[in-house]
Amino acid sequence: MSVQIPGEQVQRSEDESNSLGTIGKMDLEEGGPSTSVTPQPNENMARTWDDPTNVENPHNWPLWNKILHSAIPALYGFALTVGMSTYVAGLPGVMQQFNVSRNVALLPIVVYTLGFTLGPLIAAPISEIYGRLIIYRTNLPMLLVFNAIAAASDNFPVLIVFRFLAGFGGSGVLAVGAGMSVEESCCMPYLICIQALLPTYGTHRTLASLG
């Protein structure tokens, strides 16, 4: 049988209250629950992206970088469209090698044009899902490889098929180039005009070659 002394009970109560106060103080110092409102992640992301010091935002890029990234799709669009007129120079050789008429020999130009009008229908959704970089990395090799196979072909149907694939596989930049230039060069409309004029000039050269 134990006897509790009142003084011991008072001392024990004071020790317990001191220990609870110490624990509460430690919780506050260690970042325990608080009533302060933290900003939402989307708000932080928006403020960080629109920050003038954010170098990842294309609007904050230096002028030379904007010109460079606007010139790439412009030159690529020019190379794609002028690819029609390069075939015209070899038209007599195609007629002689495959023993076809001029109208039939012009068929690879028709399917090439059809290909680069259909290619952006596939490349645009892909760029929205996986980004535009994959379009730039895949379209140029496809354009070069398929055009090389078409040039080395000794069969007229093979020439037609690979000219179509060259136009179809290499035309994705036409879908993503304009949007990229708008994002990077919002205050420089003349760069967008240059990008639009170069493919137009390539088409003009094709029509001039056809007479």
C-alpha cells in the first residue's frame, strides 16, 4: 500500500506541463502544423514562367537566339518546298530511263505535294503530346533518306512511293514552325514574315520550273 504525498503530485503535474510545452515548442521549430496558407503549385509555376528573369521562357531570350530559332523552320520550309523543283531538273532523264510520257513523269511531283499537305495532319497532334523537338529530330532525316532512296531507285513505282513518303515524312515542320515563331518572336513580326516567305519562294521556283 503506497501513500501519495501532495507535494509529489504537484511536482509531477509541473513536470508534465513543462514537457508538453517543450514538445509543442519543438513541433513549431521543426515545421509542425500551422495555420499559414501556402501558395498553390500552379500559381508558383505561373509566376515563375512569367518572371522576366526566367531564361526558359522564349519571350525572354536574347535577339540572336530568337533569330536563330526562327531561321531554322524558315530554312527547313524552304528546303521542303524547293524539293519539288529539284525533281523538275531531272525530268528528261526520268522520261528516258523509265520510258514514260511527260505527264506520267510529273506524277512524283504530285504525290510529293500531296505528302507534304497530309504530313502536318499527323505531326501537329504528335507535337502537342510529345513536344516539337521530336518533329525536328525525325522529319529532316526522313526527308533526306526517302529522297535519297527515290533518287537511287531504278523502278518508277518505287520513285513515286518514296517521293510521297519524303513529302509526308518531312513536312511536320510546316505544322509546328509557325507556332514556335509566334511564341519566340511575339514582338518581331518581320521574322514571322520571313519564315512565311521562304517556303512561298520555294513554291514559286517550282512553278517557274514547270513553265
